[in-house]
Amino acid sequence: MKFRIMTGSGRLAILLFLSVLFSFKFCATETSTETETEKDVDQGETILEDYLVCRTCGADAALSNFVISQLSPKALVAANETLFGKEVLVQILENPLGLRYEVVTSRRATCKRIGVWTKSHTWFPGYAWKLCLCSRCSAHLGWMFEPIATATDDQFFPTEKGFYVIVLSNIIPEKEVKSLLASAYTPTAPGTD
Ligand SMILES: [Zn+2]
């Protein structure tokens, strides 16, 4: 780092002070970046696994990192299956109309901001729900669940105590989309004609 030394000892002192301060800040930032990188590798906390995208339009719906195992006491079937490269709780839930959905639960998801919470016919006692619609094309992705106490009209999305239920047939892992695209397009290697 180079500073043009100006006349006057006061200015020089200020420049030296700023120089030391800047160096210290720069080193501190570097150290914290290294720590985070190590954490990523060692604990896998923030490594992105796979995006689950809307099957209709391809918009991001959820991230497989945030898939959880929130068991519904009303599940017709609940079993661990290997999905998105890991063991995931898959449940079959039935609505009052007799429609069945194969679902996973997630700590986070991306849904359109809509309507009010409903308490009746909930799959998770103590939780109110609303639909989770794709933020881009409004296709049905699943539902949002929030503890009844905090499911107020001004709480548009689940808090940290809430969660999301995602219908497997309404999303597709992005890696799967890419492999489908790759297998559909097989370019001719140059010089093989
Ligand atoms: Zn969509």
C-alpha cells in the first residue's frame, strides 16, 4: 500500500493511522473468510445441495439443505427415502376431498404472498396453514404451516417455528433438469464428420 507523504507531521500521523487501520481491517476480513470456508468444508453447513424448482416454470421453490423431517400424525404413509442425495422423510397426506399428496417438509421455501391462515383440517395439530404457490407462475407447490399463536393476518410467511410442505410431483431437483437437458442435447464432436 502506498501513500504520498504530504507535508506536515499531523497529516503524516493521520495517514499512518489510516494505513494501520486499513491493514487491520483487511486482515480481519481475510481471517473471517478463511474461517467460513473451513466451516463449509468441515461441517457442510452452507454448501448448497440442490435447488428444488417449480415443475411448471423452473423458478426456485426450495433448497434441499432445508428439508426437515416434520412428521404429521395424520400421514397415511411415512418412510425415509433417498432423495436429493440423502435420507428424507416422505409422507403421504390426504385432504378432506380424498386427494392424496406425496410430500416432504422444509424449513424454508419460496412462495407467493397470499391470503390468511386456516386452522381447520390441518395435517399438523397446533399449526394453521395456507397454500404455497409458485412466486413466478402461481402453480401449487404445497402449503405453509405456522403455529396457531403466531399465524396472524400480518404474518405472511412462516416464522422460524413454522415450516413448509412441498408436493414432490410439483417440483423437480435442478440437477435432474440439467441432466435431462444434457442427455437431450448431444453435440457432434469436431472432426468426427
Ligand atoms: Zn412456477
